[in-house]
Amino acid sequence: MAPIPGSGLAKGLAVTLRTMTRKSVTAQYPDTQPELPPRSRGVIGLFEENCTVCMLCARECPDWCIYIDSHKETVPPAAPGGRERSRNVLDRFAIDFSLCMYCGICIEVCPFDALFWSPEFEYAETDIRDLTHERDKLREWMWTVPAPPALDPGAEEPKEVAAARKTADKLAAAQAGEPGQEGRA
Ligand code: SF4
Ligand code: SF4
């Protein structure tokens, strides 16, 4: 059956009228800030103290946008008569966010929990070179990383928490000058 002349126009106008009477859903950013889920992929923070310079993140990054420089340092033996050890010392850690595609692989593969997602996304730059964030800037992002979600009721305490508490207790005891703490490693 041939369409009635002008029916297309009438349909179009009907859609226009329907849409005109609907409430607008446009968020007036930046006056209105978006409500993002806490684990949104905004920017990556580096918790440098946890990084052992294993290079896994840089090797696995599909965009090759993680730059790490390091050198080896010899540290004295932990106990008298022991062997000297060598460890990696971080010289540079940078992520080029102009290349990053926010896949999260680096965060997933880091075996030492040194990389975290922050929901911060307002770091646009007028110069593309400024999108390479060096270690100090990556550390600053750590302050914007949300706390991890609470454990399920009755869940076992993570071993990292127990280890951290033990170390903190040891330090507190040493600072309080408790007898028997001197000279211990
Ligand atoms: S999120 Fe993906 S692309 Fe971005 S630095 Fe990590 S591994 Fe590379
Ligand atoms: S994978 Fe983790 S520990 Fe290894 S270099 Fe990257 S951030 Fe550091």
C-alpha cells in the first residue's frame, strides 16, 4: 500500500512534540559533577613503597605507555656473616595517559599491589606532553583512591593487614623503649 502523502512529516513532528515535553536529562557538567561508581577508571595512582620494579606492568601494557627506569643497589646482609643482597631502586615511573587506553591490565598484573584506579578524570591538558604523569604526580593520585570495600561478615582477615599490624606493634614497642627490643632487626 502506498504511504499517505505527508505521513512521514506527521510522524517526525509527533516525535519532536513528544521529545519537547520530556524532562531534559543533560547534566550541566562541570556545574553538576557526575556520580561515578567508586571503581571508575579515571586515572592510575602509584603506591611507590609497594613497587619492586619487577617491570611486569610495563611489559604487559598493550600500549607501551609505562616508562620505568631503575638501578641496582647492594644492601648489607640482614644478619652478621650473611650474604650481601642486591635490590632494584626506582629512578623513574611514568604513565603516558595520552596513549593509555584504560584497559587496567597493569593494575591486574602487578603482583605487589602498587597500582590502583582512582575515579579522578579531570586532568585534561592543553599540551599533550603534560599527560605523561611522573612518579610524584602518580603518587598524588593515590590520595584520591577510594578505600577498598568492606569485607564480607565473617571473612578471614587479609594476611597483609595482620602483617602490617605486627610491624606497627613492633615499631610502637621499640619507640616506647620496651626492654628486649633493642638490637632486634
Ligand atoms: S591501563 Fe592499560 S594501557 Fe593504560 S597503562 Fe595500564 S596497561 Fe597500559
Ligand atoms: S608490576 Fe607493580 S611492582 Fe612491578 S614494576 Fe609495575 S608497579 Fe612496580
